[in-house]
Amino acid sequence: MNGTIEKFNRHVVHSYGRYDLVLDSGKSRTAVDDGGKEYIDFGSGIGTNSLGYCDEKWVEAVCAQAHAIQHTSNYYYTKVQADFAAKLCELTGYSKMFFGNSGAEANECAIKIARKYSFDKYGKDAQRWVIITLVNSFHGRTIATLSATGQDVFHNYFFPFVEGFVNAEANNIDDLKAKLKENEGRVCAVMFECIQGEGGVIALDKEFVKAAAEECEKNDILLICDEVQTGVGRTGKFLACEHYGVKPNIVTLAKGLAGGIPIGVCLTDEKTCEVLTPGTHGSTFGGNPIACAGGLAVLDRVSSEGFLEGIDAKAAYFREKLSEIGEVEGVDGIGLMIGVRLKTKDAHDVAKACLDSGLLILTAKEKLRFLPPLTITKEEIDKGIAILRSVLEQ
Ligand SMILES: Cc1ncc(COP(=O)(O)O)c(C=O)c1O
């Protein structure tokens, strides 16, 4: 291991539980460790390396941008930012977007827009700043997004949390209506993930999402979809909310959007795109040209003919193979965002055993979680499933 792990642990704050694995390189859907051992990747970072490792066109775009101009302040414009934003708005049907660097930042922006929308329209005295989020949600690690996150386990140590977040039960429209009633006139937004990712890969019901969107529309409450994990083709549609037939006022994206380079985006519709004005929000690195170049390569690929249909086919195949394994109790999620319930085994033990056998997988709560690169092939699915099967049958 060349002392990497010891050196790292001596100098880096211990805020993650890590495997004893040092990754050195990667190609396509295979990662290589510092001893030359190969691993099929069913996690793609955590859904970030959407085109796999070092995709040729992506590398070309990123390197060309690094040679041209790597960064400039947001006092100036760059072409690659304009091209990226135009393409993303064209693909999603949104009016405008804000550039940040991560999922949490994208959500911070959404929260600020929601609150300012109500402030501008109803005034400060209305205190119309409550945001309803769902129990078991996950929205990030900054203080505001932790406060938005509907899991008690995250509401510790860092007091005081940000006020103005109320949780309603997922898939329980009566509870959402009750929370709206309790906070009548004070709610500026409802925010959720269409598929709760960190919460255990749990897709919301269509009826619930539709009814929630109707309640928002009726009461001039903004609907925010956190598509940090579900967006950019992961579910077989560019946005997961397309499966639900709703168009939120605000959508946040991050993870897979730039193929593994930090980016976070807050998409705004015609109602919300003028809320932020000069000086009300910003980010030094937001819209970094190299991230935008990588992002454009991702957008070009995901919007290429037949790509999303290909994800549907691969996902159906992946899911079928998983459900044939005896230890598998059920397969959750949509498209290539997959959660697996196991009958008897512990998901974390299984993930560790898979790693030892050359397969990288993720967990979410008590489930196995798979977020493979969108470019994964059937052969690679077979190879990874064979490893998983042998681990589960041991
Ligand atoms: C749905 C969702 N929102 C927000 C975040 C936070 O993203 P980031 O870690 O990039 O800040 C995550 C990360 O897992 C996520 O899954």
C-alpha cells in the first residue's frame, strides 16, 4: 500500500468510514488499485462517474478546456459556461440555472430562491419561509441542508440547526396536507427526492407526487425536486420527475452531471428564474469552465440518440439478473438507480466481500445500492453479477 493509507489518516480528518483500498486508475467501468488489482464498478463514485472512468471524449473535452482557460471569476463570461447552460436548459425545459459545486450547494440555492420568492411577493412580515421536506429524505451536509434532511440521526451535535423546516411522511398525502394546514400561509416550498437515495432507494408513489404538486400549485407554494442523485439519465429519463408527470418549479442536479468533476446546478422555471438578483447569491468556483466542459461531454452523450432507451434496456437486464439470485428479497428504485433488499445477509458485509472479490458496490441503509456508470455494458453487468452471486451464495 506504499504507506498511502497511513499518510492519509495522519493528515486527513477522519469523517468517513473508508475501505482499505487505494485506487490508482480506471478505464471504462473498471477501477485499478495500487497493486494492479481490477474492480468492476457498480457505484461510479457515488453516481458521479456517469460515463465511467476516463471516457475518451470526456477526457478530450476536459483537457482542451484546461489548456484554454481553467477558471475565471464570475465577474466575466466564458463560452463553455454559456454552452453548458443553454444545453441543460434545452434538455430539461427550464428557463435558467445557477452554478454551484455540489449537491448541497445546489439545494442551498433552491432553499434561498424559495424563501426569497415568498419574501418578494408576500413581504417579510408574512414569515412565509417554511419548507416542507419528507421523513427519511437526504439533502446534504451543510447546516441548512442537514436541517432540511428528514432523518433525526443527522440532527445532532451541530446545534442550532436552521429553523423553518417541517417534515411530512413520504407517500402520505394526508400528512402533507395536515402539515400545510398547521403552517397555513407560512409555507414557501415543498421539497423532495422522487427516489429517496441515501434513505434506502425508495421511489415515491406517483399519486403522492401528483397530489403534492397539485397542492403546491393551488397555494402558490414552490415545488423543489432534489435530483442530485436521480438526475442526468440515471433513471432512464433525463430527470426522474418525468416518470411522475410533474414539472417542479426548481430542480437541483449534481453528482453525475459533469462525469466526476465537482458541479451543482439549480434549475429554475419561468416563475423562479428572476428571483436571485446581483449580490443575493454566488460561488467563487461555481460554473468552473473545466467542470462545464466535462458536463457538456456528459450532456452530449446522455442526449445522443437512443442513449436513454439503452439505459432502460440495461436496467431491465440488471434488475432481472439480480432478482434471479436466491438471497435477493426484492429490487427497488427506477432504472440504473437500484436498491436490493437481502433476505438474511448484512449489506455492509456483502459490500466488503464484493470488494475483496473485485466488485465495487454501495449500500443505502440496510440495502445494497447500485449506481453503475450509465455506459455499463451487458457483459460488465454479467461479470459483476457473477461476483455478487458467488459472494451471496457463500
Ligand atoms: C439527494 C441528495 N441531495 C443532496 C446530496 C448532497 O450532495 P453533495 O454531497 O454533492 O453535497 C446528496 C448526496 O448524496 C443526495 O443524494
